[in-house]
Amino acid sequence: MATLRDIKQRIAGVKKTQQITRALKMVAAVKFRKAQQNILQARPYANRLDELMAHVAHRIDHQLHPLLSVREPKRIGYVIIAADQGLCGSFNANIIRHSEKVIREQEGGESSLILIGKKAVDYFTRRQYNVIGSYLKFFKDLSFRQADEIEDLVRELYLSERLDRIYLIYNEYKSAMRQDVTVEQILPIIPRPPENEGSFSGYAFEPDAETILDILVPRYLNVKIWRVLLESYASEMGARMTAMELATENANNIISDLTMEYNKLRQEKITGEILEIVNGSEALKQVG
């Protein structure tokens, strides 16, 4: 049975943990607000460019650009984006579990992984997946340069035909309490007709289609990867803020329960001491 001293030490320990979770929540909240602002600002441009690229791909000959050409998917690549740190609820577990499911359900072909975030690198490397690229501490100082770095690798892998199809797997930001694991094909670019196709009679390229595509396709890839990185980072900060808030509340509940137990045990001890005094007094009276 726990003594008063034991319970008191446990309360002190939980209070120290609560201080840490409260501090982590405050730090995550500051980073979350900035990350949320960044993704909300980037989405309109990224989504419009994605739509434009899909419409262009629908209208032109895919042989005009090598990143539009479709090959038999014998070698499939997955860019998996997780976090460098834990303490963010099920954020990392969800992305890893879903990635394994997607790889497992792949119909034939070889799988290669490009991993972003220490949690993904540690998990898939230990299980001897075919890892062809890994990035650590990527989100410590997130910048567009890092999107360029991944875009260079992805483009080179596709142009050299080391990969025939490439997917992004990441957490899409919905709110601080909700992040949806999303699987999205990045190469080859998927053509998509406009909703009102009758209003599009075709595209006129100036100076020519090849030159325009040489500029447009890399820009499209850069912006798409940048948006995905912002989505993942905002999701991570939201998940961490929510997890630390729940941890702080749980610490409050544990402290309340331990305090009640402490008071109950203390009252029992006081009652026992009073009974001993009364019994001793009665015994002295009988002797006298």
C-alpha cells in the first residue's frame, strides 16, 4: 500500500511532467499558427497551378515532355513524409501504417522509398525497405530550397527511368485536431479535363509547347512538393499541440485523483491516531 510520502512524490512528479507538456503545447501553438498561415496562403496558388498543369496535360501530346510520358509501372517510388520528433499523438504512426498498407497492396513492381523525417527513416530503414533517399531535420528550418532538393531527386529518378511512377504520402492539414493521410501521384502528371471542357478549345503556346513545358513542369513539381511539405508541417504542429493539451489535462486528472487518495489516507491516519489516544485514555481510566 502506498504511503503518504509515496503519493506526495508521485504528485510532485506528475506536476513536473505537466509543466513540460504545458511548455511544449505553448511552443507548438506558436509554430502551429505560423504553419497554418503559410499553408493557407500557399494552397490557392498551388491548387490553381495543379489544375492548370492537369488541363494542359489533358490537351497536349505526352511525348512533348518526358515527365508527361506514361510507362508501365515496373518500378514505383514513394515519397513518405513524417516528422523528426514524436510527442504528436498518432501523427507518425498513421503515416507509417498507411504507407505500409499502400506498399503491401501494390500490384507487382519494385518499391523504392524516399523518406523525409527521422521517424520514417528509422522505421523503414530498420525493416530493410529499399530506401533510395532520406532527409533528417528537414522541418527545423523549412524553406523552398528543400522543395527544390526533393524535386531535383524526383525528376532525375523519373527521367533516368529508375522509377516509372512516383507517389507522395503525407498528412494533409484539415484542422488542429484532424489530419488526413493522403496518397497522391506526382509523376507522371495525371491529365484531367476541365469541368467545363466546352469552353476550352485548346492552348496556344508561345514560343512553342516544348519550351513552355520545360518551364511549367519543374515549377509545377516545385510548388506541389512545397505545398505538401507545408501541409505535413502544419499537421504535425496541430497534432503536437492537441496531444500536449490532452496530456496536460490528463495530468490534471491524475493530480486530482492522487490528491483525493492522499487526503483520504491522511484522514484515515489522523482518525487512527485519535482512536489510539482515546483507547489509551480509556485504558488509563480503567487502571486508575
